[in-house]
Amino acid sequence: MSRRIIIAVLFVGALLAVRAQGAPAGARAPIGGGRSVGAPKTFRNLALFPIYDAGARPGPAYRTLDEALKARQVQIREKGGGGEVNTLLVTNRGTRPVYIMAGEVLLGGQQDRCLAKDAVIPPGKRDVPVPVFCVEHGRWAGRAEFGESAKMVAGADIRASAQKGGYAASMPAVASPRAATQTSGRVVAQTQHRPAAVAEVQQEVWDKVARKNRAHGAESSTGTYRAVANLAAGGEASRNTSAYLKAFARGLGVDKKLVGVAVAIDGRVVAADVFGDPALFRKLWPKLLRSYATDAAETAGKKGAAPAAPRVATVRAFLARASDARTRTAGRPAGANDTVRLESKDAVTYRLTEGGAAGGRVVHESAFRK
């Protein structure tokens, strides 16, 4: 056999071996902007697709909500005058910015709440109003302050509703074309005020909390989401999710460019979370994983054998559409940060950026299937 043929045989053999092993880089499908999605890790009806960003680099040294609460560097309290269901006040007493994530569940106050918008609270900033939704409809009593947050973020469907409501609360009242009044011979359009939209979302959140509580046997006299969101020891939610958490205990790998995850339950992509800073993603990964696992546990075994995970190409298409959709500005939280809402035919994405909607560094994106 000639030397040329031997080399060709060896090359083909090496190529086949690499394909058989599933080379990590080759398995990733590009999304755009340097991002790519990899092959999933699966357990039962839950599939987690890692998302990478070739341009990822360390960002500002944010404290997470839990870090700031533990260090007593952040104060979260009810508004004066007896409180307000859908607004809380946040003060950053520390020297580093505090990042709070939509969907984090605050325990205490007059009633437990779910944060409705991502925000960065700058050092020294006092009494920043943040939109929230009640996840405990049967209590309005207690202390004015919140001392802890739950072990996981709210389920994806609750997060989607809360962020929809947070977006509505950030927008100015708009004229309603269906209602008008006659004033001095002129027809004046009436305004459609935000409280109506917020009230509708609040009922939506309560309904979803009730369904999750029933699914995990966690009904209570006050209707609180606390037992599920805190994976109460000995409770059904803790037992239902334990196998999932054990299966994913090693995470999604140690790649330094890992910035997020797309989530499929029962063979269907339902959500994605992507961060600008890999370190911030790693900090919040445990809270996110518990949420994904709890959502998956609700339907496990109810549809027979677990459906196969969607193809990487399917997930890639969902993510590409979600991140390249029509952009709508959703107001400004604390500091110079903007939250924008992007909507495609099958997904709604909420994006928090550091320097404004136009070209600012992404802090966090959360996408939800409609």
C-alpha cells in the first residue's frame, strides 16, 4: 500500500473517530452574534441545551439578590402607607451593584412576592420601586421588610406572566380607540390605564400558583407558593424534583464560554435563559435548575413514555427567532439599564442591558414560548 493511501486511510479513520465521539465544538449550532447551542443533557422529560458565547467575558462584579441579602447589603421593603401589592422598594446599602432577576420569589413582608422585572440597583441607590406580583393571596400582615428569597425562581409560566405584567406597569397609559367621551363638542379618547392590565396579570399569577400548588400537594390556607418555591423538606415538591436535581448535579460542563441554557419539557422548547457574564450564570444556575426541574416534575409520566428531546436544530431556530424579533422598549429600571421586550411568532423575550437598548452589553435574556 502506498504512503499516500495509508495517510488517506488514517485521516478518514481519525475523522470517523472524532464524529463517533461527538466532538463538542462540532456539535454546536450557531445562533448568531457569536452564540451557539450544544447537544442536550436529558433526564426523563427534561432536556437542557447549553448555550455558549464565544465573546463572553467577565462583567461587572454584581452581587446577586441572595448574596446581598446574606451580607445585609440590600433592603427590600413595602411601600409606606400600608404597602402596595404590586410594588416594593429596594435600597442598595453596599458598594457593588446588586442584580435582581425576574422570577425570584421574596419571602416575608405583608405577603410573599415574585419579582416582575430584571434590574440592577446601583450602590447607594435608595428606595428604587420595582414591580412585583403576589404569590400568596390569602395574607396581608407581617413585617414591612423581606429577609430572604426562595431556593428557586418561579416556574417558567409564572415568570412569563410576571414579566408581561412588569412590562405593562412600565409603559405609560395609552389611548383606547374603543372608548371616547364628548367634551365641548370634541371627541376625546379615554386612556387605558396600567392598573387594569396589572390586575389581570395578578389574577393570572394567582391561578398559576394555585395549579402548581395542587400539582405538588402544597395547598395552604394563604395560597402561598412558598412550599414549592422553597422545596420544603419532606414536601411533595422536594420529593418530585430530587431525582432531576441528582441527575443534573454535575451541571452542563466547565466551558468558560457557557452563558445559559434552553429548556425543553416533554419534547417541546419552553424557555431559555442567557447571561452576558458566565460567572453570573453560574451563580444563578442552582436557582434556575430547581425551577426547570420542578416544572418538568409536574408532567412527568402523565403522557406515557417521555417524548424525545427536540433536535438541536429546532432549539437553534427557536433561539434565533426569539433573539432577533421586533424590539419594544419597556421603560428604565434603576440606573442606565434598559429592559426591552422582543416578540416573535412563537416566543417573547425580555432583555436587560447595561448601557441601553442600542448596543449595550446584555446582562440577562429570558425567552418564553407563547
